[in-house]
Amino acid sequence: MSGLKASRTIVVATVTTLTVVLSFAAPMNSALATSGRATPHLQAKTSGTLLPGTKCSVFPVDNVWNTPITGLPVDANSATWLSSMAAASTDLHPDYGPSGNPKTPYGIPWKIVPAGTRFTKIKFLYASESDRGPYPLTAATPIEGGSDRHALMVDPSKSSTSKACTLFETYDTHYRTQGRSTAGSGAIWNLNSNALRPAGFTSADAAGLPILPGLVNYDEIASGSMNHAIRFTVECSQQSYLWPARHEAGQANPNCPPMGARFRLNASFTLPAASCSAFCQTVLTTMKTYGLIVADNGSNWYFQGTADTRWTNNEVDQLKLIPANQFVAVDESCLMVSANSAQAKQPGTPAYQQSCG
């Protein structure tokens, strides 16, 4: 649920099923127990997320989305934020999976733009904080059901107005012919770049972050490796944001987490194989290694995934056994290279050791 607003006072603390597969580097072991004491830091990765059939990465390997957080300290506000999120009495909820109609599963659909697609202009409600485009939005573009109506499009080819490997995302999307399409907001991302949106700008979500890099994707899970953070929602966010978020849409309540806050599943938490299949175990590993990022307002502890007809009720329901009280908020400010870049210092490098070690 995108709580989009015009810019406010800014506080910065440092489809249908697609035959698209995301390939990832091998998963890494988590290294932080409930106590917050870290085991040896993970080493920097040498390969990143790729969109098969293209030469597109889902941001550079050193992007903060793709950076392990097992060695980071617990944030001083962790207990306060968790209390505001009802962590003691809430289990996680996967916001995707089968629906009453097998052809229209829950989740956020996305699409790789076919060659020769005609781009169109979109009229935005939040035009001053949206990228003008044009966008590769067509009648065939899948749009998320419900009120958010997100549309996510990846163009692997260079166009007259955008570079190859460009991600286009819109919120409250309504396609109409003859250039009359509308949306609440829109953002365009170069997937080969670590650039962030301008400070204070929204995107297709309330935090000013991209959506696609934070989704649980069926093909990633099936491969046994998902090496990026996962986006999730909270009912109450405060009127501030933390790097790498760029926008707030919160309440005057400092006890709530800011947009961009990152949470990590305790390394000591386990679920037995009998109640947590290989699919489920892969998600647990991801939550321990890369964590969750507050990206939007909505129900507490709802995390998002792709709309895919291959999800089963069993695979989704098993993830509802994860208690929110097994998470801690981490302080990732030491990873920041620049406030205007999503580039992050990588575990195992001298820069990381000096700043985060």
C-alpha cells in the first residue's frame, strides 16, 4: 500500500507468470546470533544477480540490496521499533501466492519488455517527484491487483530515451490508449548503476526505493539461492528515512521505524524440515543474511513476492511460521559510501573492516 505524499521535512540518518529466471551467486551462511555477537564476516561476492537471457544485473554486486548484513551491529532503536510493529505477537506474512483464481495469483507481477515495444508518456499525480519517461507501458503490461496497481517493466535493450537494462516502475497504474495513461508516481532505474533518487523523492513505493530488487521470486527460490534483501511493510512508519531510502510517508511517532530500516532474522532461529521445505529454508537463509527493508506502509510484517502461478499454498503457508520477535533491526550506516549512492562497503574488504569491523 503506497503511502505516497508530497515532499516533507526530510530526516536522513547517515502478470501472469513469466518465464523469467533470476540467477544468483551461491547463498552465504548467516553469522549473527540473537545476542548480536558476530562470527567471522562474510567475504565480498564476485558475481551478482542477473536476468537470464539478458546481460542485465539487478544493480551492481556492491549495491546495498545485494550486501550481506550478518556482521552489522544491532540498531540502538531495535527494541522500540519492534514493539511498535507488534513483533511479540505477530508472525510474518508472505504477501504473494495462490488466489481464488489460478490465473491471477497474489503478488506483484513484472515483465521483461519485448524488443520493438512502443513507449508512451504517462501523466503522474506526483509529477514533481516522478521521472517523466516515456515508459514501455502497453495494454499487455501486467498490473498488480488491488489498490496499489504497481507495474514493473525491465527493458534489456537500449531505447531512444533510456539505456539498456533499465527498470521502469509505476504506482496506481492505469493504461489508456493514445498517450492518455496515468499513474500516481513513476521511477526509472539504471540497473547497472548504484544511483539513488533525489533526496526527498518518492518512487513507486513510499520509501523512494525500487520494488523489483526486493521481491521474493519463484525462480530464485527454486534455484536454492536468493542473495538480496526483501521488501516489507509496517503499519506505522515515522516521519524520517534512513539510507538508502529517499522518502517518508509516516506519522509523528518516533517509536515507529523509518523508511529504509533494515531487519535481520536471528541466526539461531530454525524451523524443522518437516514444517519448512527447501523453499522455506532458502527464504530463512536470505532473511538471516540479507534481511528485510521497510519499503512501504501496510500491514505489519507483510513481505512481498512476485505474482507467479507456480507458488503453492504449502510453500507460502510455511513462511507464516516465522515469528517477528526473532528479528532485530541492524545499523547499516557504516556500509554507506555516499549518501546519494546505493553502493555499499563489502564484507571482507579493507573499507568494510575499517568502517564496520
